Amino acid sequence: MNMSWALVIWLSVGAYAFKMFGFVIIGSRKLPQALSRCLLLIPAALLAALVFNSTFTTGQSLALDERAIGLVVAIIAAWRKLPLIVVVILGAATTALLRGLM
Amino acid sequence: MKFRLEPDVRPVVTSALALSGAVGVFALAFGVLAVGAGANVWQACALSFFTFTGASQMSAMSVIASGGTVGGALGGALLLAGRNGVYGLALSPHFKGSLAKRLLAAHFVIDETTAMMMAQTNPRLQKIAFWTTAIALFSLWNLGTLLGALLGSAIDPHTYGLDVGFSAAYVAMLFPQLTTTNGKIAAAGGAVISVLLAPFVPIGLPILASGVAIFVGLRPRHETASA
């Protein structure tokens, strides 16, 4: 595993820098509208990327396995507006169950 | 001691507490997943205390969980943290106060505090909404992370499908982003890029590269946003 304190420190410094940049440095000046629109799309693009990348790849190879079924269950649960913790448990439990069977 | 809230303040405080409770449960999930990805209890807690922006924390830990490097984990996580800069721009004109107070408040500029503050029109209620949400949410986010991390240390991540637990959490966070056409296009673009690039570049980089999908926001605006 590559987890380290360096990651914790850099992520904390970087996250605070962004928060402070808009709030303290830029203050009440305005960004161009098109740029703000793009920046607000970051969660949509990156969350979708995280979901598909972690479901359909293993390391650098493409993969299709029990994770895909767990994901489908999670998507249905989220679409039915179930609470986040329930979505997480259903997705993980489906995958765990299939791993136990295969 | 008798403590009574004025009638106009009560709904603001109640919704801040309800929102923070829900986020506390999410923190529990983050704690379990972070430890499953290889963080120790202290690292998980430090992320929640000092980084304090959920999606970035989750993103960094899932890149680590799939074998990515610190650099790969930082790229996507910092890009996600960038949106707090935009929130800061939106909140800043409504914020009066000294530089020291602003520097402290900046740490709490996240999705939820922004939404709660912008839902109010009266400056006094805006201030109450921001600080009540900030304090309640920060407390429960950190408490939830600690409990989750302790719980997570006791179980094996692969057996319990925790890798898919990450994805499931993102799916739940993603749905509210899909209410606009641009949101849908950005999500579809990000998804395709992140899978197609995977065989050709180091782990973690496809997540960062998927960020190019946000430039769909440059196209001229025909629609009126529904969210």
C-alpha cells in the first residue's frame, strides 16, 4: 500500500489553499461565468470517473467481474433515493456475497 | 439555564443539525473505507480534521486502494477540492469580518455550509446558518471518521466488498450532479475517459485526465439549469 503521511499533509495543504483562494484572496471579484460553470462540473466528471475506473479496471487491465453487479445494485439503490449508508452497504454486501459464492 | 432560539433561527439550526447527522453517517463509511485502503486510524482522522472535504478524501483513498501512488491520488483529489474555491467566491461577498476570522471560516467552506448559507437571504441568518452547519458538521464528520476507522480496523476489506463500497458512495454523491444536461455529459465523458485510458497510463492518472470533461461547460448556454 502506498498510503503515507505525505498524502495527508499535501492534500490538507492543497484543500485549504483552494478554500482560502476563493474566500480570502479573490474576495468579491468575479470569475468569468464560463469558467465557474466548468469548475462546478468537476464533481460530475470525477465522481463518474472514480466509479467506472474502480469498477472496470484492475491495475492497468480492463476487468468485468462481481464488482459490476455490486455497482448495478448501488445505482438502483441511489436512483431510488435510499440513504447513502444504505447504498454503500447494498453495493458492498452484493459484491461480498458474490465473492463468497465464486 | 434556559436557552431558547428565536422563531426565525430555529428552522435554520434544525436543518443544520439534520444535515450534519446525515454527513456523520457518511463519515462512518469514510472511516471504514479509508482503513480498508491502507490508512491507519490516525491518518483517517487527520484527513477528516485537516483536509475536511469529503469527496477529495474519498477519491484519494480509492486511488491508494487500487495501488496508485501518492501523486496519482493527489491529482484527482485536489481537482475535486478546487470546487471549494468556487464556493468561496460565492460566499465571500456576504462575509464581513477580520482577516483572522476569514482564515478560520475558509476551512469550513464546503458543499454543505455553502448550500445552507446561500439558502438564507437575511445576513444575520446567513451567518447563523454558516457557523451552525460548520460547527455541527465538523464535529460529527470527525467523530464519524474515528468510529468508522476503529470499526474498519476489525474487518477484511476485500471479503466485505469495501472496494465497491467506495464506488457505491460516489454513485450516491453523483446523482444530484446529473440534474443538468452539462452534468450528464460531464459524467458520461469522465466515465468513458477513465476506463479507456486505464491500460495506457499509470494508476490514478485516468481520474485526473477525466477532468477534461468539465470543458463541456464552455459551450454556449441554451438550457436554464434545473438545479
